[in-house]
Amino acid sequence: MRAALEEARRGLRAGEVPVGAVVVHDGEIVARAHNAPIALNDPTAHAEILALREAGRKRGNYRLMGAALYVTVEPCPMCCGAALQARVARVVYGAADPKAGAVESLHRLLDDARFNHRVEAVGGVLAGECGALLREFFDTKRT
């Protein structure tokens, strides 16, 4: 999660909403990214999507069986869908997102039995630090 926080800080410096993500496989970080929808003019350029894309390219397969996705904020429906499609084993996130979170805040997409794959989810990891970074960003936008 510390590496995901580093990515979120990079996003903050770039003027993006500070969300960072890393993909870990066999104990090693294989991909990292931060939010970049503004820089890329792409509404799908969430940290999770960009990290999963990079991991797929590096591994030569879009299916990332056995991998874990670490993200500083609870993933939205789009990002949960990408994690399901990638067949990651686990999603670990920091701060909950009561407005858009699809792991447990608004929806429970990762463990929905109607899908053919389920993803283990762990929330609240370094939640204070992750949430503080978001508050810092939005406080500067409001002043």
C-alpha cells in the first residue's frame, strides 16, 4: 500500500485526484499507476485500470491470476469490473468511498455470486493516510 500511496502522491503533483494503484504478483510489484483522466483526456484512466493494463502487457496476458491489486481508495464499479475481468485474486484498498465505492460502500461487486469469478477484498489498509491525501486535494480545490 505504501507504493500505491507514492503513486497517489505523483497524481496529486500532476493535478489529478490522488489515487494510486499497484499490481503485485509473486511478491513483486509488476505495475504501478496513478489517476490520469485529465492528462490523458480519458475517463477510463483510473489508477486501477492503468495498472492492470501495464501488468497485462508485462505478463503477456490480460488474465492476472494470483495477482493482487492494491489501491488507495475503494474501487468504483468500472475498476471492480476490470479486476473481475483480469481475474485478480485479491483487491486491497485504503480509504472507503461512500459515493462511488463498489467493493462494499455502494455495491459488493467483487463477491457477487452472479459473476463467474470472485475477488477477495480487504479494505481499510492505511485508510487514514489514504483518506488524508484525498482530503488535502479536495480542500485545495474548494479554497
